[in-house]
Amino acid sequence: MRITRYIIYVLMIFTCQLVKSQSFSDPDNPWILGFGLNAINDSGGGVKGLFNVSDNYNYSNPYRISVEKRFADHFGLEVATNLNRFLEGKTVNGRSLENDIDFIALDGSVKFYFTNFFVDVNRSFIEGYMAMGAGKSFYDGTGAVLANVGFGVNYYVTEIFRLNTQVTSKFSTGAITNELGSNYIQINIGFIIRIYKKSRI
């Protein structure tokens, strides 16, 4: 998985350059708090397993919290924590779990808001973005490093408050030695709150 690791290194360099830029401290670029739920498909069934929700998706205690800093109109840097629990009997990599597993994912990503090239940044009903990054997932304390690629949409409610949906594919950066720590798909749904240094009322 050398290519995956190379992508992670490039993203780290790109992120450092964003943080150094003047746009980081621009009061018009908000901090964003996100809260929501997640569902994880780690069944290993490919396309065939995408629609078998009862067997393949894990959504027990599925909480998500994120913090994002926007850069200009088109980029953001986000860190997120996801909690979940894989229940006994769920399918993971083609096997039925014999015991419950506590799951935690810590992720960092760079977001590119591509729809802002075509719509009003502050008033558009939708705001679409692509996300790339890396993270570490823990299965009852056993960790696995993954590279992440995702797509999401923010839905306008007010300038401060918006709904959010996101789908992320996560790819293992190392050899898989057991049924855990492999590639998986994560679906998020929730809301975000934009916090500006200057009042927007």
C-alpha cells in the first residue's frame, strides 16, 4: 500500500501549507462544529452487500463529533471522532461476529467545496464537497491505519445551521491479518453549526 501512504504524506504537506496561509485567521472563514450519527458497512461483500442493512451495517451507539476550520471559500480542514459498536451476529469481512466489538475512529481530512465555484457561497441550498485524509480505527483497542476518500453535501437551513450527509470509503494501509482493520464504508448524517468571529446577524 505504498501509494496510499504516499497520498497521506502529500495531504499532510498540503494541510501544513493551509494552516500557514493567511486565510486560516480570516474572520470570514468559520469554525464548524458537527454532530451526528454514523453507520458502518465492513461486511466485505462489495456491491452485493451494500443494500443488506440488517446484516451488514453497524449502527449501535453510532455517534459522531467533528471540528472543521474553513479556508477561503473552497477548502476546509476537519478532525472527527466516530463511535460505534459491532454487534454479535453482524457480518464483518464475510464472517459472522461471535462477540460484540467496540469501535472508535479518529480521522483527519482536507475538504474541497467544489460547488462553491458555481453557486452563492452563503445562500445556496446545497454545498457539495470531496474529502481526502487519513485516520485510525480501533476495534476493542486494536488499531488500524486507513486512508479515506469521501463525498458529502451540506443542506442550507440558515447561514449558521445546516444539515449534513457524507459517505466515506476507508482503505487499509497495511496487510490484513484478521477479520478486523480492513476496508469499509461509513455513512454519516447530522448537522453542523458555523461559528464566525464576526457577527453575521
